[in-house]
Amino acid sequence: MLANYHTHTRRCNHATGTEREYIENAIAQGFQVLGFSDHVPQPYPAGFRSGIRMDMREIPDYTETLVKLRDEYKDQIQILIGYEVEYSKRFFPKLLEELRKYPLDYMILGQHFAVNEVDGFYVGSPIFGEDQLQSYVETTIEGMETGLFTYLAHPDLVYYMGGDEVYLRHMRRIVRKSIELSIPLEVNMYGFLDGRHYPCDRFFRMASEMGAKFVLGCDAHQPRMVRQPDDPRLQLFLKKYGIDCGDNILEIRDPKA
């Protein structure tokens, strides 16, 4: 594995370590490409404060820090500047306008809320309603259809507690769209490290059978989490579903196109 595109910074309020520490560990682990993709700030209404992402006013510092480090380490590793983006119809146009003012290499889509953090619900908590599952799927597909995202992070984050028939019927739409648009689906390594409900067997069994493309993402919230996929549980999971991500280097989609 030569590349990881899913790396956070302390600005999201739930990660630790300096950017330099993430980079140094990536070099020690043999990576050739390290993409920083911290949780994107959002142009939320005045008075609404998110505890899981940087503020809009932190964009310049985030960018300037990574530009300097990219230049400093250019002979040792390729540093990419990106974001893990929460898509929503309400906020995305204004967000995109702001992000495009700064150096920006790529974005990954990471849908934690449906329809958004202000008006909707967190999809990673147990949900039982088919309408909630459908809302997640439709919001995610809308984001994918913008054509601006390099890949879809933890597509199976949605924690639907209902039966397989309903789950697969709706989630199959995400897989179909990923194949149609050639957007890889992430196998999230953090899930194994932290004992989360994802990566999810019923999702990846289906996605593999349908012929989707995959990518591994460290989802690093600490420098030590920028690591090779050597966890035995992860290796067993990949083998079980015939997932081979090769060197893990992707074709980057230009978010300024």
C-alpha cells in the first residue's frame, strides 16, 4: 500500500498529533502519497457550532500549513491537500465556492449526516426507519453525482438495524452509482482498529459480487494510524470478499473542474 488519502488533523476536535507527525509516520511506513482530508468546515447558520469539524476561518491555516509541509517533504513523499466532505444541497454550493479560493487537490465524500448536520440526523447511530436509510442513500448519491469526489469514504457507516432485504435494496443503489461513475468505495481501516460496526459484511459482500472498485483508507485520527493494512482481521476481511486494492494509488478527481 503506497497511498492513503484519509488523514485528519487536530482541527476536527477529535484527532491528535501534528501534521508533521502524520507525515513522518507515513514515510516510516513506506507510503509514497499522503493525502490530508480533514472534516470539511461548513457555512452553517450563525449560532450553530459543530464539534466534529474545523471552523470556516481555519481554512487558511489548514491550507498554509500543508503547503509548507508539502514543499518541505517533496523529495520524500507526495503530500495532497484535501477534505472529507459532508455533502448537502443546502450548504455545498457556498462551501465549494469558498474551498476553491485555496490550493485544493481532491475531496472524498464522507456522509455522516442525512440530509445534513443542521436539519437531519447522524447516520452512524443505530437507526430503524427505512425512510432514514433511504435519506442517507439519496443524499450520498446526490453527492456522488457532482463528479467532484475521488472516492466514497466508509459507505457502510449508516447503522441500519433492520433486515437485509430492505438494507440491500437501498444500499445497492450506492454500489450501482459507484460503478456507473467509477468512484471507489472505501474499506475503512479505522473500523477494525476501533471495533466499530463497519466495515460491514452485508455491504461488502454485495458490493464485491456486483464488481465495485475499492480503496483502503486509514481514516487516521492519530499519527500511528497511518499504517499498512497488516491487521489480521482486515486481511481476513479482504480475503473473504476478494478485495484487492493493489498499491492503493488512485486517479484524483479535480474538485476545481
